[in-house]
Amino acid sequence: MQSSTATASDTSPFQAIKAKQQKMWASGDYSTVGVTLQIVGENLCEALDVRAGARVLDVAAGNGNVSLAAARRACDVTSTDYVPELLERSKARAAADHLAIRYQQADAEALPFPDNSFDYVVSTFGVMFAPDQERAAAELLRVCRSGGKIGLANWTPEGFIGNLFKTVGKHVAPPPGVQSPSRWGVVENLKQWFGAGAASVAAIPRMFVFRQTSPKTWIEVFRTTYGPTLKAFEALDQAGQAALQSDLEALIARFNKSGDQTMVVPSEYLEVVVAKR
């Protein structure tokens, strides 16, 4: 684990990959998808039992679901992401709800904060996309104070979104050396990454239910607003796009519980609470 403040200028073999990721997440409009996940941030704050006045850092915050949830609970919130466009979306939401949140552009693998700066360090479906997974976990641990908590929501490999990653990966391979973000949804990996710095790692499987008027509408929304699928479709020719569309429709059919023309798809994720020693 790093023992001193990391900086955004730190060199990393993953820098080129992160530059592409920044462009990917800035494409489309992730907030269209992100706002539907607000309940996950609310539940995570309850699982952490956050206290009013506590210092909370949201890492890879996206459009700010956990940031807003913590601010509603009168916490002192710092919301970070390496994509400024996503932070702007969160700022607009906070302003609309009259919530005070501090915003700062930051890389999850090189957080610009001193050791032991925060009582709670959180991330919902965000830090799991950092290409250097062990370094990102070390950074979460470093900036959390002794006795503090790290709270995460991570898609599992077996769940719907975990299978979405696999489906897209069959059509457009990830960059060499980049492992699946759903590895963050495996308890054994978390225990290894947080290691001796964690007094305990508690993980509860939960479900978030994706709902839409139809499977094809859901795919169209993700195809035009969600960076990973948007870029996957852009990388394919017409025949490849048709094949990916067909596989996504088959994937939804496997998970769909609606019983009618609509889409009701539960997606498993891990709700994780790590207590720092």
C-alpha cells in the first residue's frame, strides 16, 4: 500500500488505456443510465451507517449517486472522477437538490489526498473500471482513516451486467492486459487486494432491477448513452453490429422476468463494506 500522497502525474503502464477510457465515459450520456441506479447509493450509505458530519470521498463517482446520498445525510462530501463531464452532471443534480458537495477531478489510481483523510471512502460501479485493480484498491485503503470504512457496489461476474461485459467482449476484445471489471464482484479478490489493511471485508449479494418499456429500447439506450456499449457498436461494421444486437437480445431474454413485452431484469451486485484497521 502506498504510504504517501499519490498524484495525478504518476506514471503507469495503464495511462494510454485510461486516456481511452476517459474518452469512452465522456461519450454518449452516462447520466441517462446512472440516475436509474440512485437506490444503490442510498442503500450503500445505510449499509455503512454513515454519520452526519463525517468526511466522505466518492471515487469514480460518475454522476454522483453516492455523493448525493451522503450529502443528504449531512456528510462532508468530496466527489471525484477523472471524467469532468460526469462531474458536471453531478453538480447539476446537487444544485437542483440544494446539496453541498465538493468536486475534484481525480484518478482512482492516484488520488490527490493525504493518507487517512476520510472517514468513509465509497464507489458504486466506478472504481471497478480502473485498469490497475490492485493499485486502485490500495488507494482506497490509503486515503481512508484507521477505523474508517470503504463502501463499494460492484457488478458480479455471474449477474446480468457481468454477462453483458462478457457478451460485448466476445465482439470487441478489451485492450491487452486489462482484466474484467467484474473481478471486483468476487469476494476472494477483494480480500486479497485489501489484505492486511482490512480488519474485515463484508460482502452481501444484492439485486438492482433494470426496467424498460422493451428489451430493444433498453439496448438502444445503452447503445447511445453507455460508453462501453456505445464504443463497442462504433467499432463494428454493420454485420458485426447486427450480431452484437442479436446476442444482447438473447442475453436479456435469459434474465428477463417481466412475462410481457417490457423488460424487468435483475442484475446481481456485491454490496461491500471494508473496515480499515
